[in-house]
Amino acid sequence: MSLKETLIRSILDMVHYSKMSQKIGLFKGSGALLMLHHIRPGGGLQQGFAPNSGLEITPQFLNDTIEQLVENGYQLLSLADAVNIIDSGVKPDKPFAVFTIDDGYRDNLQHALPVFQRHDCPFTIFIAPDITDGRSELWWRGLEQVVLENRHIEAEIAGEKFSLEATDTASQREAFWKLYWPVRNMPEIEQRQWIRQFCSFYNVDLDEQCAREAMNWDELRQIASDPLCTIGAHTIHHYAVSKLPAEMVVKEAVQSRDRISQELGTTPEFFAYPYGDAGSAGPRDFELIKEAGFKAAVTTRKGLIYPDHQQHLTALPRLSLNGGYQKQRYTDALLSGIPFALFNRFRRVNVG
């Protein structure tokens, strides 16, 4: 466990065990948009080298979270219904919870859908068509597989050469994170070219990996046919939009919407920014997505929803259900809004 994870757990435990979440209701806001990626057995509970396990939770934790929300008086809403409340600028009598899932992986159909159906719980999946086509570079997974399968790794990024050992869990983690951020920070098209060359050299097939992980269009049509499911847009290629020229941001968003509409027969009203943090989507992009005609858009900026977000419908924060924090007390602490208030320096709206 990293120092950062230890600190976060300590803060969440303090909020929960001190009963601060019950004593201080100031930061609870109107509700929460919850974010997921993978939902599958054992998700987030892996031992050893599993650097992307934070993107996974178990179906049981999803089930427990829905039950926890209902017990705490939350109304389970579709994203459309929640956006209507946010757009009104009025805090509802009962807080709302909305489940959103990024990328459209096959486990969403296999393991998440039955849980949502059991509880009659709406959910939204944001789709990047290149992923659904099975040809996207899920570079973070490709990098993980290279490190897992090789005891020594050579790489060069922006003129910097890396020679890394990966012989045990500790050295695998070190190797992964030494490469992760330099790759993450590359210009988008250069990044995808680099990861393809890198993975090809180490005999990792990115297309096979993507096709194995992602729902195809037939599977997506199956899950989209459920009345509980809303499909949103997520760009074509899963690019960090802040790194793109303005015209390319609009093209990625609009073409994603159009392709989904063509395949599924329904036109997405909502958008999710790939990666979605402050370095991947900013004020320029929030305005571009609004101008592109989307009703609302979600980021991965940390926070709950407040009436003030009425003026920022294309910059909505989310609460991540992280695989490393699959305990009801952590969810309870996050839903209090207190950790986000600390993180955001007591700003209700963080869109800068």
C-alpha cells in the first residue's frame, strides 16, 4: 500500500469513526454521481502486482453500495433525471445517487447488469467506439501486461532511456510507475504509436486485449436495450481532450455521438471526458462540449453535486468507487462530502 493510499484510508476512517458524517451535513449536497469501470469477481482485491486494480470492484461491493444508498435515504436516479434536478438549481428533499460506468467493458454486461436489475437501479455507460470496435490501445493494460510477463524491460520515452528490472512484486510496481506517467503525459497520437511499438516488441497484442475486455456492438445493443441503461459518449479514441486542438475535441465528441446513434438508434445526450481529471479536461473543453450540444458532461474531478453546479452542467464531478476502498465505511465517509471539502479547499464547485 502506498503512502498516499494509507493517508486517504486514515482520513476516511477518521471521518467515519468520529461520526463526522452524521454530525456535519453541510457538505452532503444534492447527491452523488458514482463512477465505475470494471465490475467483476475479485475486482480490486488482487494480491501482488495489479497496478490497475483501482479501476475494478466486485459485484458484491456494487450490490452492497446500492443497498447502503437506499438504507441512507438516497433515491436511485438515471443521469437524465439527476441532470434535470441539477439544472433546476434546487436541492432535492432526498439526495440522489447516479451510477456511471466508463468505457463499456464486457464485465458490465456479465456482472454489473444483474446487480442493477436486482435493485431496479438505473445506470449510464459512456462509450468510446474505438474501444467497442476492439481496436483501441488500452495502454495502461498493455503496459501492465508487458511488466507482468518480462523480467527486464527496456524503453525510451522523449529521449530518456529506461532499463528496468521486474523480477518481483516490488520491482514490477516500480517499473510500471516509472513508465506510466511519462506515457500518460505524451501527446495523444504519439502515445498510441509508442505503446503499439512497445507492446509489439514484447509480444503483447493490444487489439486482442481490447477485444477481450470490451463489449462488442452486439453486446452493447443487448445491455442498451434494458430500460435501466443510458448510453453516453466518451470520444472516439479515448483521448485526453485537453491535449487536442479545439476542432479535434469537437470532432471526437460529435463523431462518437453520431457513431453510437448509428449503431444503437438512440442519440447520446451526455458525455464523459476520458481520464477526466484537471489535466485531461479543463474550462475550454467544458465550453466546447456545451457548444457541441451535449446536455451535460461528467469529469473525474472529485466531489459531490451541489445546486451551484446548475451553471456548470458540462463539468460535473464524480465519486469514484475505487477497488482499493471497498468498504461501506469508506463509502459512508465519501458521501458525507467532508473528504472532498478538504481536497477541494472547501470549494463546492471546482471547474478551474
